[in-house]
Amino acid sequence: MSDDTTRPEPDALLTEVRKENRGRLKIFLGAAPGVGKTYAMLQAAHERRKEGTDVLAAVVETHGRQETEALLRGLVILPRKRIGYRGRVFTEMDLDALLQRRPTLALMDELAHTNVQGSRHIKRWQDVEEILDAGIDVYTTLNIQHLESLNDIVERIAKVRVRETLPDKVLEMADEIELVDLPPDALIQRLSEGKVYVPEQARRAVHHFFSRGNLTALRELAMRTAAERVDTEMLAYMRAHAVPGPWPTRDRLMVCLDDGAGGQALVRTARRMAERARIPWIAVHVETQADDRLDEDARTRLDDTLRLAQRLGAEVVTLQGGPLVARDLIAYARSRNVTRILVGRERRGAWQRWFVRSVPQGLLRLGRDFEVTVVGTEARATAPRPLRTQEETSRRRTLLGLLWATAAVGAAGAVARVVELFLPLPNLSLVFLTAVLLIAVRFGLWPALYAVGLSLAVYNYFFTAPYLTFSVYHQADILTLMFFVLVAVITGNLAGRVRAQLDAIRQTARRNANLYEFSRKVAAAASLDDVLWAAVHHVSSTLTARSLVLLPPQPRAPDLTIAAGYPPEDRMSDTDWAAADWAWKNERPAGWGTDTLPAAGYLFMPLRTGRGVIGLLGVAFDRPGKALSPEQQRLLGAVADQSAVAIERAQLAGDIEEARLLSETENLRSALLSSISHDLRTPLVSIIGSATTLSEVGERVSPEDRRELVGTVLEEANRLNRFVQNLLDMTRLGYGAMQPRRDWTDLHDVVGRAVQRLRDVLEPFRVSVDIAPETPLLWADPVLMEQVLVNVLDNAAKYSPANGLIVVEAGPRDGALELRVEDDGPGIPPDERELVFDMFYRVKARDSRTAGTGLGLSICRGLIEAHGGTIAAEEGRGQRGAAIVLRLPLVAPPALDAADVEPDPVAAQQPGDEGQ
């Protein structure tokens, strides 16, 4: 962080710039209904109107209060928009009319209001956002109990659940908040006078929500919320105008944390101080280059301290700083308007106390404007410790660096000797300086410092007079050696820091690459099994461990099952199952490496999402004695979070598909029940009625009436038979059980039999059949083709008027047989011509007039497609009626011998009977 406090913060300036083209929002905030928010808003609006501002009362709720209605006079009122919903008419604000009029100031009461369904936005605060974006100022009112973050608190206080809430970000949008306050006794007096509710409602309200204790608590919540908002505005002003601060208008505590062992005690002390003073507090850690060299214990200790601070309610902040940690902390404290700073005392060695200034000393020297408290804690470790030699890799790297430093200095001495013989230079120390830089870049600081000392000895012994001694004769050589050591130490230190930073960047890049690779895998996974396999495989390969994912068989089920494992595993020990069960029920890590059932072979981590814990991720190592490093813990936590989100996404996709199938099944069931209850019941009623008449009246029925009743029974029975046949055919098509039995078929016979079967249905219409003479034989199933024609003609009869014309035309066209059936009815709308071939679909405008299951054309499509053809609905000729067009492929018949041409008299007399 920079110590330059004379420049405004860029983010604060950008926030100010974004507000330039937006309208300004002012919220009149109250603790409860009846405190006078609307009254205060109208008073402020009249003041603006006197200044010449164009004020529009978009929506103002007076609730019958006379003094409020009196203030509304003189203001332009926007007419309400009427919206019908569930048989009733409601009025809402007309957002389009407001935006078209574009007043300077709009008054909108009750910001948390929920709009009637059919409005553009669900909530009124969303209307306000659109109005502000249009550059219009808004005055609005809000009660404190409608804030989402305070909803549960209000419920505990008033024992009332507020249904209409809005997010806290709406309050953050406000450019100004005016607290409208009224003492509880005065508000209760207004209630009793009927100025808030009608008398009966007022009596109930006083005994429930509007009790004196509830109003006092709500009043404190409103005052605190307004104070926090004012504090936020003040901080924004300080940042935008580069005010150094602090302005002690409100206390704020900042606790400074490092990797010391007393960090958790320091956090608890800060928590107690903030709780007693009832002030917000911030936990801050400054990351420096020394953090890259922390050992595993120190990293774990620091992470635990920061997590504890977050659990106890602190705002946890990690800063990227330089060597002057105290200056960074003071700069951040000024930017956040902190008044108190809490820091722990450091235990330091004697040479550190003399030569290195501690962080508490720096805070005391620089923080004269702050209240700095230094707390002594037991067993505090020293400042960030470098990685000790207990790590095998570090020892090996250091020893290798020393060997390479020795070789590099020897090589530099040889090069300096050659240069001195053939190309005399005034100073050969630059050759050794190059070797120091190379060692620092490659192996870090300590091998570089060793190279500095060794270079100094070699250079003094071989290249300064008197030679081959460590004595120095010339004063210039003494100065050269001093500057060489100084420059070498500085450059070696800088190069070592660059090396450490490079290692940290590489480590971060590897971690990010790991997470990106895992994100790519789970994003490409199509099913839950693919997501689970990607998760366990990635964890296993990344951490060199065995991994499991445990999921409940059903959402929120009490038991777990092994959903995936790598290597594949379907068994666990009893101890592992006990750890998994505890982690699942308590939603906390358990098993190996934790304080709960550490004897288990697996470490179980909860997979958390917004819906809660959805499963467990288990990890087991072949060497269980080795604890996870902080880096591995962070990586495992990140993978667990990503796995949880991916699993939830896959489960949601499955839920959506299941809901879709359930919805389609329900629609199909409803359509089938509707069809059976109406379309199959109608012919049964006619049959039962006619049969009952014949049975009861008997011989008294005239022969003409008897024939008519019997004809009705036969007609309705045939109709019922067609309906049942359609249902059976649809079932056979759905299971693929209907296969065409092809034969060479004459289309004249097929059309004739279909018309004959529907002679009673087609009797009221004029039927015209026109089949081109050149129409060849069809390679098709004659029975199925007859069924197709029966369904198409029956459909045409349903929608044709009495004495209407039904035309059947057929002939070859473009290498296929085209069969066209036109009716004289109202036609099919263009957007429904494809839908009529769906099951149980009928043109909506005609459902009330026609009978049928809605399966006929759907069956036709299935049968025609089984023959390799197509069926479509088109507009009839003359732009009236509908035409169902069938196209079937034509196949050339095989060549016949002369003997085969002789007609078969039986076949000629009974064409197609074999297929019947």
C-alpha cells in the first residue's frame, strides 16, 4: 500500500462518476408505520416545488389520513395503471407513463411494495432502479423491518414475520437517508386517536406489534442503520476527497495479526473490546515477502487465526505490503477511519531490538492520531520465521546452492585471470558480481551471501596487492572491496527476493492451473456420474491420494452411499463410516487430521452449496502420518467448493429434466383423461340412450324410429370403435410394435374402402375423389393406408360445414405420390399447422365444437413415416379450408411374365379383403 494520502482513491472517484448521469435517491426511513414518513416526504416535495422543481406524485399512499391528503393537494398526481389479476382489478404505478413524462422528481411511497402480477417488475424498488437510470430523482419511504438482513431480528422482537422485504443493496443505492423518528408514546397516542389504523385495528396493533418495547427496539434498529449509512457516506467522502483522517465520529477497532502463536488470544481480546464498546472491528494481516518463507506450522497458525476472526464477526482483510508493515497498517487505518489499533507485543532477540524496529514500535511512532494498544500474549513467536532446515527439500536446495556458489566463484576467478592477461581492466570485481547475481537468481539469498563472502576472499587473495595474501596495500583497493561487498549484498538480496517471488508466482500459477483444469472438466461433464468421476480423479491425481464422494441416495436423506471413488472403491471401514456420519450430521470436517475420530483413514470434508451440505468429499493418503500442508488444505478446500457447485448443477439439471418429464406426463394424463371422459363417453351415451329406448318402449316403436335408433347405435359404435382403435394404434406406434406389411396396392381400392367405411360420417357432405389415371401401384400396407385415409377424412368431416365439399386428389408428382385431402372448413392457423400432428392436440378455437381424441393426425404421421413418407397441413385452395397433404415414395414394380398378367377372379372380386 502507498503512503501517499494526498490523492483521492480511484474507486471512490469512479463511484462518483457513475452517479453523475443517474437520478438521486432519498429514502425517508422510519422505525414503524405511522411515524410520519409520507408526511415528511410530501413536505420535502413541496419545498422542492417552491424552488421550481417539476414534482410528480407517482404513487403516494395516504391511508385515509387527512393531514397527509392535505399535503398531496397542489402536486401533480400520476394516474394509476389498472391490472386484472384472479378476477379482480388492482391499481399500480404506471411506469411507462412516468418515464414518458420525465419529471425532475418522482414521489414513490412504500419502497418494499410487491407489484401485482403482470407488472414489468416484481418489486417497486426495481421500478425505482429503472427510474434512477433514466436520470429522474426519487423520494421514497421505507420501514426498517423491511430490510432483508434485519428480517429475522424483527421477527424475534415483534413475533411477526414480515413478508415484503428488499435487499440491503437498495439502502446502499441511496444518496441521502432521512430518519423520521417518533417516540413510542407519541406513536401509541396516534394509534389510539385513529391516525394510523382504524380503531379496531389500532387496538389489536397496540397489543401486538406496536407495544412500547417493540417500538423501542425497532427505533434503535432504525437509528443504528441510519448511523451506519451516514458513516459509509463519510468514508466515501474521505476517499473521494483524499481526507487523511481519522475523523473520530465513530469508533472502529483494527487488530493487526501475524503468524505468531498468540494470534488467537489477540483476536479474542479484540472481540471482547469491540463487544464492550459495541463498535465494528477489522482483522488485518499484511503479507510480505517473509510470508513466502513461512514454515507449515506458521502458515497453519495464521490461517486458523484469520478463520477465528471471521467466525467471531470481524471483517478480515489481507493486504499486500512491503518491508514497512507499520506504514501500510497506518495507511489502511486512515482509509477506513479506524480510531483504535490493537497489536500484540513481539518477542525479539537482542540484536533485533537494537537494529530492527518492530511493528508495535512503528505503529506507536506513526500512529499519533490513533489509540494504539499493545497487548502482551503468552508464547508469542517471533516475527515471520524463514523455512527451517527440517524440510528435506530445503536442505538439499541450500546445499546444492552452496556447491554451485563455490563453483561459480571459482569460474569467476578463472575468467578474471584470463581477462587480466589478455584484456586488462581497471576493476575485475564486476566479474565476481556477475557470479553473485547468477547464484542469487538461481538459488536465493543465502547461497548468494555465501558467494559474496567467497568472492571477497578470492578477489582479495588473487587480484589485490600484495598478491596471494589477505592483506590490502592500496587504499583504493580497500574502497573497492568495501563497495564490492555493499553492491554484492544489495544486488544479491534483490535477486533473492525476485527468486522468492518467482517461486510464489509459480506456486500460485500451478494452483490456479489445477483449479482451471478441474473447472474445465466439470463444465464439460454432461451427467452427475461424469461430474463425480472428474472430481475424485482430479483430487486423487493432484494430492496423490485416494478419494471418495459420498452422497445421500435422495436429497436430505439421513444416510450416505459411496457415489464415486478413485481408485474405484465401494467399501469403507466402520471407523471411516463413523467419521463420515459425524461430518454429515454436524456439517464439519471429520476423520484423519482433525480432532474428531482422527483414527479414521479418510478425511471427510462437507460439500457446501447455497442449499446446504449436499455430500462429503473423502481423502486418504498412503502415508497417513504426514499432515496436510496449508497449500494442500487450500487446494482441497477450493476443489471441494467447486465439486459441490458442479454436483449441485448436475443434480439441478436432473431435477429440471425430471420435472419436465413429470409435467409432460401430467399433461398427457390430463389430455387422455379429458379425451376419454368426453370423447369416448359421448358415443356411449348415445348408444345407451338408443338401447334403453328400444328396451323400454319395445314394440310400440314404429319401424322408422326403430331403424333410426338402430342406426344411431351402429353409427356411435363405429365411432367408438375408431376412437379405441386410434388409442391402440398410438400405443403400438409408441412401442414400435406396428410394422407395415407391404404389398403392391391400388390407390383406387384404398380410397374406395375408406370412403365406404365413413359413409355415415360423410353423408352430410359432398365428397369428390379425383385420382390421376397415371397413378402407379403403391408399395405399401393397404390396411394401414386405409386407416390413414379414414383418419384424415374423419378429421375433414369434423371441421367442414353442412353440405361442405371434401376433395380427395392423388397423382404422381416429383417422383412421389401426392395425396391431398381438402375440406371446406375454417382452416388451420399457420402457427398450429405443425402442432396438429401432436398427440391430443386440437385447434383450440374448435375444441368446443368437435369431438375426437386428438390422436387421428398423430397416428397418420406415425404410419406415413413408417412408410418413408411425409404428411403436412397446408392452406386449402382459394385461401379457405385446410388441406392434409401426404407424400409417399414411388417404387417401380417388378417386371411381370405373360402368365402373371392373367387376372385372379377371386382377387378381382374381393380386393384387399385379405388384409382386412
